[in-house]
Amino acid sequence: YMTWTPIGKTSVAAFKGSFDGNGHKISGMNVSDKDNSVYAYYGLFGCLDDAEVKNLTVEGEIYCGETSGYAGGIAGSAVGNTTVENCANAALISAKAGVSVGGIVGKCRKSSDIGYGNDDNTVKFINCVNKGVIFMSGEDKSISSEGTAGGIVGFSKNCVQFENCANFADVTGANIAAGICGDPGSSQGNMHPYFKSCYNTGSISGVQGAYAIY
């Protein structure tokens, strides 16, 4: 595996552009080094901010050894109005309790991330697939914890929308675990969370609960 430093490794230096993988696959990716910030970001991208990523598959291994952070195959976090389309994760993703973990994105946030509000923010996932095992160690029994796990997204403090997304791998969560999204967030202005034509075939296990979709 090649050691990989995430593109746009934190929210302060986030990736704000458009990335088209043209159907290519990135193999042997290894993301495991702490980025020395309060929250650690693990993925091909660290943080996506009003960005677009499409037509890409990642393989390898992602490990977050911190007790707080974000881990996902495509990105640790996605902020504001971001779209991830035609992307797949086949990387093994593992983390400790307290981390937001998703096969595609760990956590989705509003641009300001100050509570839930009326900003018209949403993160869209279209034709995204997870084939990589997600495993969280330890137990987190806090009902309000962000440390949830999902085949596509772990936790959202934004509006998230899913179309034609699927999870085929096992998901083990230290808190809540779900095949598609551990916590889908809430409406933001005129944007509302929804799941359209999504399904799960993986085995889902969570300390606080396990759900096929969310």
C-alpha cells in the first residue's frame, strides 16, 4: 500500500473544485497518519467543500486511530453543497469509537456547521456503492454521538440525499450502524433528506442499533 495524504486534508484547506476520475480506480491507498488537527480527516480527500467528485473507485485501507474524526473512502467530510456521483469504495475502513465512518463520506456538514438551520445546503450521493468492510472497535453508548457508521455516509449535520446507492459490505458500528447512512441529518431550508432506489445486502451491527438503510 502507498501512504496517502488526503487532498484538501482539513476543512481549513478543503478541496473546493471538481474532480472527474474518468472511470479510473485508485488501488493500494493507505490512509492512517494523524493530521495533527483537533479532528482528523481520513480518505482520498480530507474535506470536500462545495465540491464535485465523480467516476472514481478507491481500494486499499483506511484506519483512524483517533477517538474523534471523520473517515470515508472518497472523503472524510463533505461540507455545504457537494455532489458525489458514480463513485465506489472497496477499501477496508476501520476506526475507534467516536469517529464518523462511511464507505463514501464519513460526515456531512453545513457550510457553517452551527447546528441545524435554514441554509439551502445539501450533499448528494448519486450511483454510489460501497464494497469495503467498515469496522469500528469499542463501544459508544452516547445517544447524541456523531460516531455512527454507514455503508455510504456515517453521520450528517446537513441535508443528505441518496439516489441509486447501495452497500454490499458488512458494517460494524460502535454506536448506530446502517447500510446506507447512520444519521441522515435534517431539512436545510428548502432541501430535504431522501433515499431513492437504495438498498443494502451487507450484515449490519451496531451497539445502539442496526438498520438496513438508515
